[in-house]
Amino acid sequence: MKIFNSAHKNSWSAWAMLPLRLIIGFGFMAHGYAKLSKGVDGFANILQTIGVPAPGLMAWATALIEFFGGLAILAGAFVPIVSIPLVIIILVALFTVHLPYGFSSIKLMAMTADGPQFGTIGYELNLLYIAGLLALVLGGPSPFSVDVVLARRRERVGASES
């Protein structure tokens, strides 16, 4: 088939980042929205319990960065810049919450009559988010993104000024 031809592959490879960008952006937005819609006080209490300094401020910062950073990733806007605070948030979660629970994101604790009971998840998902953000930074956000539209506009303006 022509789709699997190596010459044809190059024309499609730029689109490989689109589904990754959409799911990562949506994931961060969903986590940020959950914190904002429920009120950040509960999340601030969690942060205080685990010893994060200025838990109220950090709860708001985390919720806003997750929501608006996720929106930017979803749109493909300023992906390399926006990825930095998102990776920091993921690393803090990894080292302060998930690391002691091991790698697995599924921790089956018991089977009951009501169904399976799961425990605290490990750091697998943290690593997947970091890897996804790194792939977006290194591979580009895909042709259908704000970053690419802005780059094309700059090229046209630069070419018309020459």
C-alpha cells in the first residue's frame, strides 16, 4: 500500500504529534479544571499535609498552570515554554506523592463483592506525561497548531520585508 511507502511516511510523520498533543493538553486541562471547579482549598490542604511551602499559593498556581498550560498544549501554542512549568508540576507530584508507591499506575488492593479496590497510583503516569511533553518539545506540535501558524506568519512577514 502507498500509505506504508517510506516517501509517503514523511508527509504523514509531522501529524504524529497531533494525537499526543491533544490528549496531553486535555489531560492537564481536566486536572486543572477539577481543582478550580471544586475549589482549590481541598488541594491546598493536601499540599500542606505533604509539606509543600505556601500551600494556598501553590494550589492556585498548580490549578491555573494545569488548566491554561493544558489549553496552550491542546492548541499547540508556545509548547516548549509551557512545557517547563508543566514538567515541574509533574516532577513535584512524582517526588512528593507517587514515588513511594512504585511504578504501576494500577494498584489492585483487594477484590470485594462490589468490585476491585485500588490503592494509590505509582509514578508511571508521571513519566508518561513527561515523556509526552518532551516528545512535543523535540518533535514539534504538528502542522495544525498555533505555533506553526505563527511561524508561517513570521516567515511571510520576513519574506515581504526582504
